[in-house]
Amino acid sequence: MSTPTEAYYGKRPDISHLRIFGSNVYMHVMKDARKKLEPTVEVGIFMGYTDTPHNYRVYLPDSGKTIVQRDIKFQEEKAMKCSLEREPHLHVDEELLVPKDEL
């Protein structure tokens, strides 16, 4: 049981660079693009990767646009917590889909 890449190269692929889709991201707003009292950070939603390395596709909910941004900070803990809360919880009264003789 191995992935095709692992079978071909003989080692596991490095997937540490992959991020959680739909997680919140924070992007720095450059000094040229903002005025004195405007926020220095803009919040977006991570949508995916681009063909260029180290560039990410980000959705801006305030403006409804999708942009490509390089330097962003991910908030994956919140996305992971939300996905774990959405998983169906089995109650004691519910029957499991496992035959009773296997329990």
C-alpha cells in the first residue's frame, strides 16, 4: 500500500507545504495601497494554488474578488476546529451500521 510517487521514487513525498482549503488567511496591505488610519491587514479565504510556486489564490469576501497573493499567514486551527465540529456525532440511542455479531 503506497502512493504511485512513493513506489516510483522509493520515498514518501513531502506534503508539508499543503494547506487547508477554506481556511482564513491574513494578507499584509502595503504602505502604498493604504492611507494613514486604514488597516494594515486584509482577511481572505484560501481557495487554492497557482502554477507559480509560493503564490496562493485568495477570495476576498468584502469585495467579492479572487486575487493571487504571495505573502499570507494561514489560520488553519480555526478551519480544523470548524471541520471537526461539523462531523456527525453518534448518540448512544443511534444504531451503528456494524452488524451486532461483530461488536
